[in-house]
Amino acid sequence: MCGIVGYIGNKQAQPILLQGLRRLEYRGYDSAGLALWHDQCISRVRAVGKIERLAKKLKDQEIPGSMGIAHTRWATHGGVTEQNAHPHMALQGTLMLAHNGIIENYREIREKLGKDVSLTSETDSEVLAHLIGTHYNGDLRHAVMAALKHVRGTYGLVVMHVDHPDCIIGARMGSPLVVGVGEEEYFIASDATPILPYTKRVVYLDDGEIVELTREGIQTFTLADEVITKCVEEIEWDDEQAQKQGFDHFMLKEIHDQPQVFEDAIRGRLDMEEGTAHLGGLNMTEEEMRRVNRIILIACGTASYAGMVGKYAFERLSGIPTEVDVASEFRYRDPIIDENTLVFAISQSGETADTLAAIREAKRKGAFVRGIVNVVGSTIARETDGGTYIHAGPELAVASTKAYTNMVAVLLLYALQFGRSRRMTIATGQRFVRALQEIPQKMQMILDRKDTIFAIAEKYKDIPSCFFLGRGVNYVVALEGSLKLKEITYIHSEAYPGGEMKHGPIALLSPTFPVFAVMTKNQLYEKMRSNVEEIRARKAPLILVVTDGDDSAKEFTDDIMYVPPTMELLEPLLNTISLQLLAYYMAVSLDRDVDRPRNLAKSVTVE
Ligand code: F6R
């Protein structure tokens, strides 16, 4: 949550910071602000609302200066007000701080600061700014270090002081920070997106590290003031990838990215000859792999639905009992874990606080813990003892789409790899590999049918409520379709396994209560057809996802989204795309803010 960006160099900082904030807006957009050093003073401007509100304010009062820090906020402490927006100041406006994370002991610190310090906001961050202020005696880095010794909680922070026109201090504990290394200019941000237009060379800070940025270079330290040598890494994502590329919204672009990024996820990982997959990042010996007798998949939201597809795949292909746990529940339920348990943490951002806490718990209990993560260098990627990047590229729309399909892709590859090392025959493995290779082209076929989905969306956009149904892996498709619809249209919806309707939910059905049902041709087709008959009998409007060539579906309804056939375990990779498009077009018709739905943030770094 929240985004930080800082710049020091020879260019005007304001446009760079503003552009950086726009690129970070997906991390939070309650309010924003920036502070710039110029003419022996620091000027600060803040605004409530989206970045454009700040930009508008700055049009009337452009601030010069080639060093500054900026922040976009997703409120955790205190309401959405200008006073609570960052940067926060201390020492009569000579020290500025922007902070992500939560200072757990801020009340205690507040008390220690005493009555001499008066606060202007309700935030924990302002308390931190004053704490640094009390330790300041001319040396900014040491003041930050000294203050952080008293802090419990999480932070990614940047600080500047009027006496130091050539210095920004950054520090990280539990909230990510990346430093961009340009030509006589340096950047610091919560992730690489604001840095990409200027440089691809970055340094990822680790927890407990402090960085000093000057125009001459950067230097990293531990909290105990020991110098650390960090590697400069090259980012693979290019700037264009992070743009909308002509689509109206990031979400639509990201839905359309799926055939390509799916190929990226499987590239070089399939072995047709052996009918298997090779995922080097597992970092386990053959013997360790054989020892695994339980798999636990931990994640939140959409990522946990990807995990549910993984459960079906692991159990069916490898026979290893597999559980899916919502990360926020996992750590409190005292899960049974031992050294033969393999835990996968699944996360797009790699920063989700609940997932991070869950992996720490699993590690404490001695499990193998591996990551299935999108954002390279993210905390979960670094805190797991191996794992696999899903290669979905930057996902900027708040509602996850391409990251979901690529999480499913990687889980299927792992299930194949474990399956082949256990009970799966080479012939079945080869069929599976072939089916995976056909997926990108089939995804494209669905994208090419978007006009039909658009028409269905237009027809149903005004519904107040609906159900999504499916069976087997398509129950997961229903869950994900329902979540997407809720998130971006604000229409109430629930997902059920088809067989559950008669145990209660069917009571809600009426001619004004639509049901979206996934009824593709697989081993549960006949069962699902019976469930669909039950719905038809209650005269509820029906919208079906069915396999190409299934003309009998027309007996039920004219509202049909056809999908190409594939192996049952791979169906979520295709069927979900129809429901992503459905949610997208309904949201657009309702004039919703598709990429930034209300109350949501892309990266949930608080518990
Ligand atoms: C839904 C969505 C969320 C995330 C969840 C986990 O569209 O995006 O449910 O899936 O917050 O986030 P990550 O994958 O970053 O751990």
C-alpha cells in the first residue's frame, strides 16, 4: 500500500516525481504530496484524491529544484485528509518524510516525544518524522538510524532535510524500496515502475538497510552503520510494457496480454520428450522431492483461487495431498507442518503482508517454502528458499487477470513435474505438455470473441445480484469470475459449486436473479447440466460458458460464451478469460473506475 518516489540529480524534480506518482497510483490513491528542495528551503504541496488533483495544484505553483520526495497514500492511520497526506514534516518544516508501512509502537513514541512536539496529523508517519527530528544534530543518516532503533513495525521511508541539498536517505523494513541508478541522477521508489523511463539499473534494498543517495552516487548501510556492497541489477521489463499500449484500461490490456505472457511462463520449462516440466527454482534434490507427502498453497484473494486450481492439479497428477490456505487464516490456525511439507506462497506483488507472515510461520515449522511470484526481487521472492517467477510482466490494474493465469500456469507445471516423478505415465505427460502449448492460441480465440461477451455484458449490466456456478476446477472459475465482477462493477455476486444450489442458495432464484454457469465438456458435464436444469426450472436467467460445438446448450439460453476445448485441468486458463471480459465490459458500461476500483489497493502490505 502507498507509493514512494524520490529523485536527486540535475533535472527538474517536480515532473519526474509527478510522473512517478502516476505510475505508482495503483498502490494507493487516497491522497498524494511532494516536497522539493530549492533556494535554501523545502516546499511541500499535498492534495486529497487522485494524483491529478495534486498535479492541478502544482500547475498554479510550480516548484523548482532538482531533489525531492513524493508519496501517494492508501490510508491506514487517520482519515483521508490533506493533513494526513505525506510528506510529513518535523523541525519546523526543515525535515520531510514519506513513509509506507505501519509503526506499531507509534503511541508509545508519541508519548515519549512529549508535549513540546505538536502533531498536525493523525498518522503514525508524522510521529516517525518527529522521532527522527529529535535525533537530528546535523547528520541526517545517523538521525534516521538512531530513530529506527526505537521503532517497531514496518517501513519503507525517504527523508530529506533543508541543510542537506545533496542527500536523500531511504530505509526499509518490511515495505519495499528500489533505488534506480542513472547517469548522475538517482531515484528511489516503492517499485521499479517510476524508475523505468529513466534507467533499468536498480538496487533492491533489503530489510534493515539504509541508503544514502547523493548526486555522486549511492551508499548502503546496515542499521548498525556498517557499509554494505549491493549489486546493481538490470530490470528486464521495458517501459512500454508498463504502459496501456492503446487499450482503454490497464485491465483490458492485461487481459489481452495473456496469450503472450502465458508463453513466457512456460517457455523453456516444458520437456516434450519426457512429458514433463523443469522448474529449476524448486531447489530440491530428487530425494527431497520424493519425501514430500503434503503440499500447502498459501495466498490471498485471486492468488488463492489460482492455488485452488493447483490443488486439483497436484492431487490428480501427483497424488500428493494438497491444501489451499488463505494466508490470513493459515498463521492463526496452527497448521500441521513438518519437514516433509512443501509450502508454496503464491503472490503477484510478492509483498502481501498476510502471505509474508504465513511463509515465515511455515519456515519456523521447518517446511520447504517456495514462492510463485510475479514481481522480481519482491520480499516474498527473496524470503522463500527458491521458487518460480510467473513472468506476467507488470500488472497495474488493481483487479488481477494475467497474474492469475500465469500463477495457474506455473502451478500446473509444478504438478506435472511432481506427477511425472511419481505416478504419471510419459504418454499422459506428453499429452499434458501438448495441451499447454496450445493454450496461447486458444486464449486468443476467446479474446477474438469479445463482441459476444460485450453484448451479454450490456444486457445484464443493471442486475443488482447474481450467482456464478461451476463444478470441479470450474467451481474455481466461478469463484474468480464472481470476485472480478464484485471488485470492478460493485454488483453483488456469489459463487457456488453447482451441486450446492439445492442445499440453500436456490431459494434466491427468480426471473430477475441471473446465474452465470460454467458448463464446459468434461467429466462433470452431465452433473452440471442437471444443475443448470434446476436453475432453468426456477426461470432464472441463465448465461453459460460452454465448449465449442456444444449446440445443445442453446436449449437453455441464447446467452452463451463459447470456449475452445482443452484438458479439464487446463480449463480455468480459458474459461476465466471469458468471465474477466464479462466483468470488464459490465464495469465499463456502468462507468466504473475499472483500473482503480473503490476501497481496493493493488499491493496489500498491511495485515
Ligand atoms: C483480486 C486481487 C486480489 C489479490 C490479492 C493477493 O483481483 O488482485 O485478490 O489477488 O490481494 O495479492 P498478491 O497476489 O499480490 O499477493
